[in-house]
Amino acid sequence: MIKENANSPLQTQEDAMNDKLLPKKKTQGVVVFELENTNKVTVKFSNSDFKNIGSKTYNVQ
């Protein structure tokens, strides 16, 4: 859903994906995807050096 100001309700979290964090600080972010099927989706997380720091697999229904 897009608000009157053309921002989505997740705009703050989308914008946070470009923020730099101080050490030991946290933030919430979101990346929106449109899936083409119901296959499992694995999201891989990496740090600024592109080192893999984790992954999570989601079942899509």
C-alpha cells in the first residue's frame, strides 16, 4: 500500500538499508521482492567485506 506522500509503509526500513551503523548498534531493514513461484527462498547475509555471515531459508506458501 502506498501512502499519499508516495512512501510505502516500509519506507523507513527500506531507507535503513543504506545507513551506516556504529559498532554494536542495531537497525531494522527490509528488502521487498516479488516472487514468481512457491519454491523455498534462501537469503544470504554478508558484511561490508562480502564475507558470508549467515543465511536463512524461508518456505513460501
